[in-house]
Amino acid sequence: MAGGGVAKAGLAAVSGQAGHRGLAELDAQRIAQTILDGFNRHYRIFLKLTSVARERFEAGDWLGQRQAAADRINLYPLRVSESTERLKSEFGLRNAVDQELWREVKLHYLGLLYEHKQSELAETFYNSVFTYLFHRRYYNNNNIFVRPGLSTEYLDDDDPVFDSYYPTRQGFVSSVRSILQAFPCGLPFENLRRDVWRLVHRIKMTRMPSTELRRHFHLQVLRAPFYRNKAAYIVGRAINGADVIPFVIPILNNGKGGVYVDTLLMDGDDIANLFSFARAYFLVETQTPAAVVRFLSRMLPTKTTADLYTAIGLQKQGKTEFYRGFLHHLAHSTDQLEIAPGVKGLVMTVFTMPSYPYVFKVINDRFPPPKEVDRKTVKHKYQIVKMHDRVGRMADTLEYSHAAFPISRINDELMAELKSKCGNSLEFEGDKVIVRHLYIERRLNPLNLYFQNATLEQKEQAIIGFGNALKEMAAANIFAGDLLYKNFGVTRHGRVIFYDYDEIEFMTQINFRRIPEPRTPEDEMAAEPWYSVAPNDVFPEEFASFVLIDPDLRRFFMQYHRELLDADYWKGIQQNIRAGQLGDVFPYSATKRFRTIYGEG
């Protein structure tokens, strides 16, 4: 009897354990499905916002187009928050991680992603939900996708994201006409025959025909147009044997019920600038983003996967790809993180690694005079730039929380600087320092340092770029605030970019004034101004006193940008903004526009 009782108790225990495992298995399946449901809802809404880009382009609703691009950025955290709250309420999840349960959740999630068209984005969404729920000590590949779980290589086999055209069979004219006719638009081309002729003419003047065409020469064109601001872009590549020649055809709305081809871009620098980190994200409607990124990677070899996901509006995936790339770089390099070259800022501590083309920016604990902003304001200013049209003149930033750096890779000078200026943002865990909040930007050559070694011609081009940056930002309703050269940088293509945002303001919030005439000689000689100055008053004529000290720079500035010293010029831009007028800021030179090359008509 005693033996029988022990046996029954043992069977009951085994049965109970099996029941517990069965319940855990069921929970793992339901948690995985809940997370995927959250992602699928997010991407449906994302595509819905994106799909309206065509309607806005056709209607000439440029303010609405800009707003849609900004609205998409806010979608992701809302959907992550919804999913985490659902998991907490339905499954009672708390701060502690059940390692066995979450291993099962991850496995079930991978199973659900089989042949999912956005599997890489869904993995990132999973990571976001998990990291929102639990402490960073659990962030490893057992629980999240530090490395990708599934390949996205052939996701578009059944439904390719591009079409192919064969000029060697049907002729260039017929191929180009077919490409334009495939452009999805409810508006007709104002003169299709003219635009086809112009494109074919430009093609014949480029390197495509100057290279012997291979037997299987063909053009591949992405089916989905790329919308941004006032333009739609047909994006493609010419395949000539082993050669890949990128091309982009910008399409503009003529405001009269029709569209026209503005130019043909085939120069690598022009196309790279179109996809620049200093521009707003494209609106591209695609069910298979990995295939679009793979297509772009081949035509833009200098752009990383992170760059391209970000460029098409999937900045969270861009952050994932960036972080994976950073971990890989750390594993395959030996140089140390150090203070970035240039004038140290009062608001940010900036560091970099010589072998890595990015800088890391941490908000200081305290801001000495004359800075009057606080931490909350600085974060708000950076968010403004993230949401705004950057018109190719403001660097995009990647924002990270709880970023870990190996202590052994931080040099002594930088470590002392971080502890002294950013101590409240640091945590130390074993051999790592955790930065609670930071921004990452593309590393640029600070403009003040660039001028020190620039030739006269380089100075001229840079001051032209500096003035153009101010004008283009102003047209987009952004006033830089602090115009010192140290807040601007020069890209490898020589483009001048603004990257310090703690003093930016909307143009419409600035009061541009002329300096009043002195009442007496004593007024003119006084150390303090003889006129009142409100917080948002700006006197453009004063710009010369702190940015035009170098006589060469002054001469060039006065030649090309004298109007920037006139308050009335800035007021004119304000009037346009308040009237709802958006200026034309083309991501390529006006000299390349067909209407410049061929004249109107």
C-alpha cells in the first residue's frame, strides 16, 4: 500500500510537471502571436500612411506630404507600447525574465515569421517589445535577435519588387516610354514624347552607350516610386554584364493637372546625395522592404544597409542594422574611442573612434553660461529635426538608450571627460560603461577646421554651401540659431551640413530686426546696446561680426549671400512660410534640370 501511494504521488508529480510545461508552451505561442499581431498592425498603418503619398503628389498637397512623413515616425513607439501593455495585462509579465519561457517564445516567433514579407522588421519589433519590458541584463541572443534569425534573401521571388526592360531588343525609345507609362499616377504627362526624347538624348550622352552593350543589357526599375516633398522618383539601375549603373528619374507635378520629367540622374554623387542622411525619409509603398534595400545596395555601394532602411522611412530597422554593424566593427578593430576633434561644446560631449565614420553625442549634466537651455529642451530640439524636413542640410541622428561600450576601448582622456561632464548619464557594469541616452551622427569635418587648411577655391565653395544651408533651412522653417562655423560640417562630397541643434528655432518664432540708429554719439560708443532686445530678437546685420572675420570668407559671403545680412530678406521668407508656400529645394543642381538644359517647352 505504501509503495502504491508513493507510485501514485510520483505519477501525479510527473503529470503536474507535464501540465505546467504544456501551459508554458501555450503561453509561449500566445505571447509570440501577440507580439506579431502588434507588428502586423503597425506595418498596416505604416503602409496606409505611405500609400497616401501618391494622392498628395497628384493633388500638390505638399504640406500634407510633409506631415505624413513626420506622422510615420511616431507610429512605432505607439504600437510597441500597445503590445507591451497587452502582454502585461493578459500574461501578467513583470520585471523578472523566465528564461525558459522566452526561449520558447522566440522559437515560436521564428516559426510564425516563415515566409513573412517583413520578417526582419518583425524581429526588430520583437526586440523593442522585449527591451521595453525587461532590464538590459537580459539583452542577449537567447532572448532577442541580436543577430537576425531568418534570411530575407529571396522574399520577393514570387512577387518581384522591380520590372526589367531590354533596350537591345525593343530599343531605348520604346523601353524609356514603357518605364514612364508604368509610373503609377492619375495625372498624364504634359508631353510624354518630349520627356522620352530628353531621357534618351541624355542616356546617349552618358557612359551607357559609350560602353559596349552586352548581349543581356537591361534596365531594372523598382515598381514603387519614391515620394518626398514635391517630387516622385523612379529608381532603377542598368545592368551591363558585371557593370551596374544607377539612375533616378525625378517626376514633378506641373500644378496644371499634369506631370513631367525634371531630369535624369546617373552620377553616383548625385544619387548618393538624393539618399543623404541629411534628407527627410522617402515614402515608399512596399510589402517587401528587404528586397528594396537589396536592390538599392547594389546601385549605392557606399550606403550601408542601415542607411538604406532609414532612407525609406524604416528608421527603427536602420537602428538595428547600425547596432549590428557597430558590434561587428568593435570585434574587428583595436583603436579606442576618443574625444572628437573640434571645439568642445557646452551642451554635448562628443566622441568618436578614428576607424569609425560616426560620432557619439551625450548631453552634459550642466550647461555653463551663456547657454540657457535645459536637458529636456535639447532633446526636444533634436526631435524637431528628426520630424522635420531636413532639406539636405541637417544631419539625421540615431537616438539610443542604455548603449554599452567596453571600458577597455575608451581612452583615459575621454573617460575623464565623460565622468566629469556626463556622470549622471553613466552606469558601470563589469567591463562596460552604459550610457543611458545618446545620439549618433555621421562624422563630418567641422567647418571651422576645414577652413584652416582650405585653398581659396575650397573656401569659396564652402562659404557658398554655408549660405545655401542657411537659406534652405530657412525655407523649411528652421533658423539655426548659432551660426558659428563649429556647428557646421563638410561631407566627403564637400557639402555643408548643420549638426548642432540646441539653439534651433522655427523661423516663424523669430523676430528679425534692424539695429536702430544710435540716438547720440555716446550710444554708438557704449558697451551695451542702446535698444531693447527680447529673447527671440535676431539682428542679421550682426552675423558679419562673428562669421566673417576672415577677409577671404567675408569677400565670398558678400558676393554670394549679402542678403543674409538684411532683416527684410528673412522677413520675406517668414511671409512665404505663413502663406503656406514651400520653397523648391532640389536635391541636385539646377544646371541638371531639363528645363535648364533644353529650355522651357
